[in-house]
Amino acid sequence: MRRNASPLSLVLLGAGVFLLVLAPLLVHYVQPHAKRTPIDTDATTVFTGTGRYFDTSEVETVEDRTITITRRVRGDVADSEKSGHAVWDVSTSVDHDGTLPASDPRDALQWTLERWVTDRSTNEPVHCCEESPAFDGEAYLKFPFDVERRSYRWWDSTLGGVVRLAYAGEREVQGYSGYLFTGEVEPARTGVRQVPGVLVGRKKTPQVLAEEWYSNSGIELVVDRRTGRIINAAIGPKKTLRAPGSKKDAVVLLESGRVEFTEETQRAQVELASADSDRLALLGTTAPAGAAAVGGVLALAGVVLLVRGRRPEPDAENTHMVTIPRT
């Protein structure tokens, strides 16, 4: 006798096999492609704190003033698509209350424009696409995906070099937990600037090439573990001028014990990190586990129905004709 499989058993078996095949695809193919630095980013982060700075109008360093650092990051989509890398243009301005808001960032205490290029998967620097300046390290405006509990080499633009940031445990920002990394920068010479000699104690010299020095008393970055997004940042910058060859600061250009992301910036960064982290978790953990579990159940149900629920049909080859004798 020949048996035919029921349509339901075949549907369940097919759906189960599909989900079982889908589960590893999500883990090994879909999620890695989702772990890529965005190229269409357009984000602004704001730091605030109290400190002192050199006021050119008063020709002296003024104390106890509000300092605001504004950084805007915009992705160059065209160059990113052309190169295959993440190309970001980064504008950073340092202001006091007198220059905020400023229509021209050149009116700020300090303004820089940089172009960062990184590998979209590894976050490693890529030296192309009119990158400026050339930089090094493994953590910059963000950390790599899947942040580890170890030290990272972080690029400090003001220093023009790499700073070692040590893992310092976990910290909550706006109710959201991330990894804390800390470090500091010892005083380092970063360049020269032509200034009146009297400004740095050289009264008999009209103009001198004063040395620019920079240090950072405390770098604290709180990073989302899955995406590498920085959800809070705090720094303690100090920029000074020294007379050529001197070991003492002559003028403080900028100093703050702590400037930190505003609460608004923290909330925005946490929302972005949470949404991206949930999406990656869905693709890498929740969806594959669910697909595997449901696929296994459906496939098993389909096999059971296939074995036990078939309908018998007469087999033509084994059907015998019965002849009724005449009476």
C-alpha cells in the first residue's frame, strides 16, 4: 500500500528547515554586515565646564568662566561609498559665553576642522581620501564594536598622538551601563606660536616663537559595550605658552579641571547606543536563537506528522480482481 504525505507536514517541515538554516546565517553573515560604522552620520556633541582662558581683549587670563566645546561630525557619503570606508568631517570649537552662539566658528577660542577615515568593520585608521591629520590608534570618536575589558590606544587630536586608556570598570550614564576607560596626558610640547615677547617674559624681544604645551589631567570615556559608541566623555585640558626653552608655563591659554558631555548630549548618545545595541543583539542573539528553537520544533512536528499522519491509498499493483461465480 502506498502512502501520501499530508500538506501540513510538508509545510511544517519546510518552515522548520528554513528557520534552522536562517539561524546561522544571521550570526555569521547578516550580523557582521550590520556591524559597520555608519557613513551618513550627522551628530553634535557638547561639553561644558568651568575654567579659565586667555582673553585677547583684556590681554590676560580670566578665571572662573564657562567653557563649551562643540563637536559636529558629518559623514561624507559620496566619498565613503566610493572608498568603501567611513569618511567623517569633524568640526570642533572651544567657546566662552561671549562667543556663543557664533555665526563664524573662527571667532571661537579655538576651532579645528579635521577629516577622519576608518575601516567600517574594524575601526582601524585608513590613510586615504584627503585624511587630515594622519592619525593612529584604535579608538577615536568611537571604539570598535564589541568593546573588551582591556586597555585601548586612543587618539588625542590636541596632543597629536596616542594615549593609553585603561579599563576602569562599569559606569551608568542616564540609567544605561557602559564600560569606563580612563587616562591622562602628561605635559607635552605640541608646537610653536609667534607672540609678543613680553607675553612670555621676554620683554626685550618684540616677537618670539613661544612653545605650546598641552596636558590633560583626566580623560574619562564611558563606552557602549556592543556598538563602541561613547555615551559620556569628560576631560581636563590645559593649554599653555612657554618661552623658548623654558620649563615653566608663562601664559595659560585654556584650562579646566573637567568639561563633560551635557545631560542632553548624554541622553542623545544613550538613545542611539541603546537602539543600535538592541538591533545588533536581535540579529546576533535573539533572532538566531528564536529561529533555531522555532525551526527545531516545526521540523520535528513536520517529521512526526509525516511519519504518523499519512493517509493510505490503494496500490494498483497489489489490487486483485475478485471473480464472482455464476449460480
